[in-house]
Amino acid sequence: MPTAPPLGAGTHYLDNSTIVTDVTDVIFQITPEDCPFFHLIGDTPANVAAPWHQWQVRDLVTRQSNKAMEGGVYTFTSTMRLPTRQGNVLQILQKDVRVSRTNQAISHYGLSSLKADQTEAKLTELKTDIEHNLLTASLNTGGTQTAREMYGLLQLIQTATSLYTNGSAATFTEDLFNGMMELSWGVGAEVRDVLVDGRMKRVITNFSGNAARVISADGGRLVNTIDQYEGDFGLVNLHKSRDLPTVSSGASLGRWIVGVDKTHANKAWLRPVVVRETADIADSDDAIAVCELTLEWGNPLAHWGMNNFWSGF
């Protein structure tokens, strides 16, 4: 066996300040950035001009027998089908960026500008915050000491529609799923998109109606991943959402399933996302990323929700 040099002579183990640190320019980030509901719904074409955004909804008389006498005298007994208003509160969302001028001036591995990097990171966080609030925010009209908060889709479904089912920890089944699709079809909604969490996505994948397996064209692998479900009321797209809350805890978490008619849902912006430099009040480069928007859900009955279901496995 070779012998060690005396006192580590000639090795890099000695205190040697000339050694260049070996650090890659790649930054590995795993935090999820997907925002399926944000991308699913559109942006309202209407002008948003006040902190309370309103739109109009209307229904028609239910189908009925209709017959008239030949040569009969006209009578006018029906009432006008005038619209009513729905509304939601605009919410301000923001992220701050602060980088000291010293930190901006020095070099960083993988970053040509620390401020630009931090601004990009904060904008990504802001987008995921928008997604979270579009789904889960609770209505608050705000005040001088209270921030305004929009009415998120899940809160709307639970409190303002008849198309909501609390499963009370029951097992979620294909029959329950199609039953809710039938109810929404009955009121005239065109639900073609469904939000689920990862566990409920697996449950729907195992529905008997989706039992056919397909061969992946790229690798010849046998797979059984269903991103679409075709049932009695048409084809629906399944979107895995990270912002659907759960009830209770443990292996039998009560879970959400949300049906969306995206022709009724929009993001209503008073102020789109902008990054503004703030006043020079410190030895730092400061900025605020800010936006103001709300959820425009159209007719509340265009969407349905079920929660507190056990996944069944």
C-alpha cells in the first residue's frame, strides 16, 4: 500500500485558497408550477371597471305544451324573461422583490442577474397564487383594514348552486360521477372538463367504462392512463389539480371532484400582471409584481362539485 505524504504535502486537502469552486450553472427546482384551471378558463372580453364586477344571467321557461286555436284572438299573458345579475369581488394579489445593490453587483452561479432571477421566480409564485385563489378563495368585500377576496369556484359551488354533493366519506364510483354529469346536462350545462387530484384521477382511470388498454406508440409499453373519460353524457377532459382541498386526514381523505363548463368561466382583470419599480427607500433594487382580478363564473349552474369522497383504495 502506498504511504500518505507527510502532513498531506502537495494535496488539495491543505488550506489552499487558490482552488476554484466547482458549482454547476444549472439550478434544480421541483416546486410544481402547473395551473390547469388558470389555463382552462378564458379572459372576459368585457371591460372591468370597478372592484365589484357584475355580469348578467337569464333562464327561459321550461319546455311545455304549446298549442293555439286556428283563427284565435291573440292574448298576451307571458312575462318578459329579463336577466338578473351575478357579481364577484376583485382581489389584489402581489409579490415583492428586494435585492440589495451589493447582492446585485456580485457574481452568482447560473445567474446573470439576481434581480431578474428573483423577479421571474416571484411571477411564477404569483401565477400559482392566482390559480389557488380562483378555486379556493372565500368572499370578502373588504374594508379599510381588510383585503378584498374573490369568491372562488369551490366556495361558489358549495353555497350558491344545487349541483353540489357532500359524499360524507362514501366511496366515489363511476355511477356517482355519471349521475352528476346527468344533473348538469339536465339544467343545460356543457361540462367538458373535470378537475381532480392525483388520487381521484387514479379512481377514474379504474372506472369500468375506461377499462380498455392501449399501446403507447413511442415505446410499445402497455399503459392504462386516462386523460379523457367518455360516458353517457359525452367526452370530458380530466385535469389534475394541486389546489383541491381535502377533508379529514390519513388514508381516507375526503376529496373533491369539480366539473367545469369553461364557456361560462373567465378571469376578469381590472389590472393585468405588471412589475413596478418601487420608491428608492433603501440600498436595494425593489419591485412589486401586482395584479387585480376576479373569477367570472357565468351561470352558477354551469359547474358542479362533489367533495368528501373516499377514493376507494
